[in-house]
Amino acid sequence: MVSKIEQPLPSVVLTERAAQVFKESCEAEGSTLEDTFLRIGARPGGCSGWKYDLESNSPEDVGPNDVKILSREVSVIVDREALTDILGPLKIDFSDKNMVEQGFVFEQLFTGHQCGCGESFTPVRDLKNGK
């Protein structure tokens, strides 16, 4: 019987600024980093095919297919299949360059492919196939 060698999971890294903003948000809502997780996901949409999805979750929201990654003391939760097939390795920052366009910013580290608006992306499974 041949065993399948499992590939290492793609990394998800928060910048210091992104982690600080999430921590401040938790404090403002009266929660702690032990009982609040940052969930990253993706949904169909946008000009490149997929859009990033971001929300806070509690430990009860973590499912059996979720992966927990610790970055700068923040527990990041992401579905294993979404991480490996759609998202790939990510860096998450927070931009507050101006009052209108502020929020979390995603950088796809696999190839840097991203649409012009910066809100959508091509899944890594399609990039690996040369599309």
C-alpha cells in the first residue's frame, strides 16, 4: 500500500498592523484572542473569479475541515481545501491610506496574480494549471 505524502499547508501571515487592528477590534467588542478567531475564506465573485472573505469566529464555529494558524498571537482559521486549492499562501495587511479605502488588504504570495481592483483573485489551482 502506497501512502500519500501530504504537502505542507500554505502559510497565512498577518502583518503587525493587521494583527493590531484585529486585537483592537476584539478589545472594543469585549472579547479576547482566546475566544475570537479571524476566519479567512473565499467566495465566487469579482473580476478575477473569487473574492476574499473575512470575519471573526468563536471556537464553536471551527469545523473538522478547518486549519488553525497562529500569526502574531492571532488565531487564523481557514478551511483546509480553500487554503490549498483556492487561496494559497497569503499575507494580510491593513491599509488606512485614506478614509474611503481602508481595510484589510490581501497579497497572494504564490504568484502575485491579482485583479486591478485588488479585491478579487484567481484561485491557485487554476494558476498551477497554467491558466
